[in-house]
Amino acid sequence: MPIQRKLVQAVDDAADRSCCLCRRRGDHLHYLNRDPDDQRFENLVLLCFVHHEEALRSPMAEDLVRVRAAWYEKVRARRAQPPPAQLPSVLRAILVHEVRKLRYELQHRSQDWPVVEGLIRRLQPHADEGDAALRKEVMDALDVAAAKTRAGMPPETARALFEVAAATAIRGSLVVPEPRKNRDADRSLLESAAYVGFVVAHDGAKYLHSLPVVDAGANILAMVLRYAHLNKLRRVEARARTYFEKARKQAADDAARWLQFKEADAVAPDAAIPDDVARQLRE
Ligand SMILES: [Zn+2]
């Protein structure tokens, strides 16, 4: 029985179009009880192609229910609580100091990757609670981390960068346009995030030849592009596209095609993932 469009939209929106396990783009609706005729919202979970294959191979329905609930809750909470317009100035001064300390440490722990990853993750709460000015500080620190990509950043560190950069720059839905009118602060934050994504994708391709690192950078760029496209932020959209193009020019063939795919997919999300790239990402 063909799946109803409304149901697909409901699941997409609840999961913010992301895989419940890893936050990559969700490509596949997985039937938890393996019965495609059971088209209840509760029986469906959105997964990326990697995790969808994993779910088909091994029984993990219970885990998926738990992870899905946690992810839906996170998406709901993020949407329900818009960031404060402004923090009290004393509090902000303290938090800015904290974030700058983390940035300083990032600058000076050059290739101790687990430490770098830990520092990146410690920025996340500041992004979650911060106003636009504090989130800009967080993005500056992420920028410092992104500059380390070429020194041999492993995929896990790049993934942490993607997760924190995306959560810092994008608070709203990636499925439906934002109702908010004033997004001036968001614009510069989105452009900074796009730059972070560009550096990771570009350096991952040019210096590391690591497709998973390119993928992490491309994910940041793709989320910015999708959000900008959805909300008609034309300047941000143009900036993200320029970064995609610049990163592609420095990339070997498979990475270049992956960047092309991610760019197209961000605005027209029905493209098929190229098989050979899928294989490499699965490793
Ligand atoms: Zn996944």
C-alpha cells in the first residue's frame, strides 16, 4: 500500500527531516514492525540510508523507539524555546568569557583530537542557551576548530563540529518556513556557519581526501542552504552555494560529486544517493 503523503510529512516534521540516530538527512521511512501495511505514525521512524540498512539487518526496534522519542523531544524543545532576545549583560559577560576560554584552548590544543572534540561539545550548551551575541561567540570558536581540519581532523571530530555548528546556527524547522519576521542576527550567524562548513569540506577534500570529513562539512553547508532556501534568505542561500562551488573545485572526483549531490539535495530532497559514495560513507 503506498504511503500517504500527509503521514510522510508528519514524520519528516517531527524528526526535522533528520535521521533519528545520527542527524544526517533522513532518507528512509522504516517500519518498526516490518509491516508496510501498518501505516501508523508510531510505526514509522525516519533514518538515513546507513542506519536504515542497519535497521533492516539487525533487530533494533526497541532502541529505535527510545532514540526516536528522545530526538522528537529535542526537536520540539528547540522549536518551543526560541533563543532569548538578549541575556542580562552580567550573565552574558560571564558566558562570553567561558566561550572565549574554550576558544583559546581550541587554538592551543592543535592535534589532540579527543580533546578538541570534547571542547567542541562543551560549546553546545552555550549555543543552546545563548542569545544571538553569545551564539556568535560560539561560532567564532567553531571557526577556530574548523581551521584545524587540514591538520588531520578525524571524522568523529568533524561530526561534532557539524552537530554543534548546525545547532548553533539553525534553531527552527528544516521542513516548514519560520513564522518569525526578524532574522537579521540569524543571517550573519548562518553565513558564519556556512563558512565553517566550507572550511571543513574544502580542507577535508583538498588535504585529507577524507569523504566522511567532507560529508560533515557538506552537512553544515546543506543545512544552511536548506534553511535559507525554505525561508527565502536569498543572500545566505547564494553564499552557501558559492561555498559549495569553491569546495568542489578543490575536490577529487568522488568528493566533488558528493558535494554536488548535497547541494542539490538541500533544495530538492528527492535525489538518489550515488551508490559508490554511499559505500564509502558506510565505512
Ligand atoms: Zn543515521
